[in-house]
Amino acid sequence: MKKNLFSLAALLLVGLTANAQEVKFEEYDLSNGMHVILHQDNTAPVVTTSVMYHVGAKDEDPERTGMAHFFEHLLFEGTENIERGEWFKIVTSNGGSNNANTTDDRTYYYEVFPSNSLELGLWMESERLMHPIINQIGVDTQNEVVKEEKRLRVDNSPYGRFFENVKLHMFKKHPYKGTTIGKMAHLDAATLEEFQAFNKKFYVPNNAVLVVAGDIDIPSTKKMIEDYFGPIPRGKDIVRNFPKEDPITKEIRAKAYDPNIQIPAIVAAYRTPAMTERDAYVLDMLSSYLSDGKTSKLYKKLVDDEKKALQVGAFNQSQEDYGTYILFGLPLGDNSLDDILAGIDEELTKAQNTLMTERDYQKLQNKFENRFVSSNSSVSGIANSLARYYMLYDDVNLINNEIDIYRSITREEIQAVAKKYLNPNQRLILEYLPKKDDN
């Protein structure tokens, strides 16, 4: 009876998701190459205006790292028609909020306004693109802001250089070997002309997608978009030809030191396919199976039952060109890093050689159904997803059907993908250690 109820609940969840979560949208191109996506939802008087640019840390000169993230800050400085220091005041005085974020692959800016301020949001984003003021005072001001952010989030944060050190060893040729925040010495050395050239190259309409989502009228929104963004000149086409990584065929051993920690960590990292590949979706499910929640395999074994680890986890870092699959653990008490690694490897071997139970598989499917529902639960979340699926996946309709990919993944496929990518000769083993005076 319990099994039948469990299956019934899963079926109901699938049915609810399929019928209630469709996101309708319209997409088209302006004559200057800017892609536009519109999503109308008149249930609440709120609108999100957002622009995602196809520029991230991987696009930087290796001697000028941190430039893409720097622009995330710099382009709030002001424009020809928005005085310096006024951007945030305009947004808040009109009942809105805004933010931006940068990854290795893209940069995203957005505002959330009451829907009667839609035109304001469009004007501000068009100003950022068409009339930015990039001068020395702005560069100097944001240089200090970025340095403080680096001190807070990286230099003085426990385990703040964890991912940085993984990438350093996983990528030897591709620019993913760097960090999004970059090196401060590079930013200090950059000239004003270099900042202006970066803006001219990457902040062009044909390298961007504009998303407007929420309480809008489609015809009037299209007219405003044409009025504000249509006159912006097309930029030169951007050609990317990043070097390919050689396969990892022998285990890499490395150490890194962090002055902000007392408890060491062990890391096992594997290079995996791009986010658009089906295997990347399978690895998402595998990481959830191994470490999502207190009933997950790694947590149950190493934290709950054996009490060897203070913390343990697995996550699939999917990116546009490659992915990185990372497992880690922090030992408890006198347990060693080797003890933790052995326990992680034991669960990996089980995943490679034994099918997960039907019950575990169904729990996994339910988790991904819930994530899908949550990702489309707000207008701002929908706007972000629409931009991301266009920019990085070249398939906007994944906002509706990506869940079907997860639904189609079988237990056998999860086992096969674990065997394909997560082997000792394909990985980095990193000891992440407390820094001592003699290190």
C-alpha cells in the first residue's frame, strides 16, 4: 500500500507540473541583432526588465583578468543621461530593486519595478548599453569596491579559494582556469582605454538578450523596446575560439593552503561535458543522489552512520564549454583526509556498479520536479531562466521542457555516466589545508 501511495503522489506531482507550469513567451530580433524575449503575466503589477550579455571571465585577456566582473560594477556608475551616483536612487525612488551578477560565461543585469515603471526600466537598460560613461573616476571608485568584495568573499572567507584552486589544476589551456573576480594587480594595471575597449567589444546589442517579463501589454512593450533599443548600433561580431583541454588520463595530486580555516578538506574533482550535453543533466541527478539532504548516500554514510565527516558533498558545476564535478569532505575528530576519500570512493564505486533502488530513483525524480516548479515560481526567476536558456543553451523552450530531460534519465544511465566520468585516473585530488607560518 505504501508503495502504491508513493507512486500515486509522484504521478500527481508530474501531472501538476506538466499542466500548471508552462511559461508562454514571444521572441524576436531587432535589426541591430539584439534578441528580445517577452513573457506576459498579469497576475501581479510587477515587471522585470533584464539584459544578459554574452561576456564572462573566459572572454578576458589573461593579463587583464577580472574585467567582466568589474563591468558588473562599473556600468552602474552613470550614463550621459543618468548622473553619477543616481542609478540606485532612481530605482528605489520608483519602488524598484536591481542587481547584477557575473560568471565565467555571461553577465546579467536586471530591475524589478511596479509595472507602471516598465518604460523607466527599459530606458535605464538602454542607457547602460548606448550611453555609458566610462571615465577614470568611475574606474578608480569601482576598483576599491571590487577589492573590498575580494577581501570579504575570497581573501578573508573560510574556504574562499576552494573553487579557485580546483579550477587552477583542472584547466591548463581553457580560460576557465582563472577566477571570475580576477587578479587585482591586473585591474590596477589596466588603462582607461582598455576598459573602454572592453565595453566597445562586448557591450553591443548583437551580444545581448533583452527579457521583459511580468505585467505588460505586448504591443506597447514592443514599441518601447524599438524606441529605446532599436537605434543602438550593431557591434562587430564576436568570434570565440578557446583552446581545447587534453583529457585527464592520470590522477593529479595537489595541495592548497588557506589561512582562514582550521579544518582541512579533501576534494576529488573531475572534468565533465558542457552544460548542454545530456550527460551534464545525468551528473546533476547523480550529485543530488549522493549528497542532497541528510538521507543522501554520502551524508548518511560519512556523517550519520560512521561519524567520520563533519561535512560532505557533491555538486556538478556545469558551464558553457566544460563542467567540473566536485566531491569534498571535512574530517571529524581524528579521522584523516584519506579516510574521507576512501568513504567517498566507496559510494562512488557503488553508484558505478549497482543500480540505485526504485525508491531512491523516484525520490530523485520528485526533487527535480520540485526544483522545476520553484525555478518558475516568480517573474524575476522566469526572466533569468529565459535569458539563460537563450544565451547559453540556444533553446528558450527549455524553460518548459527541460524537466522532460530529467524525467527521461534512467537508473541505468546514471550508473553508466558515473562509470564514464568518475574514475581515479580522470581526477584531481586536492588537499585543502590550513595555512601555517612555514607554508
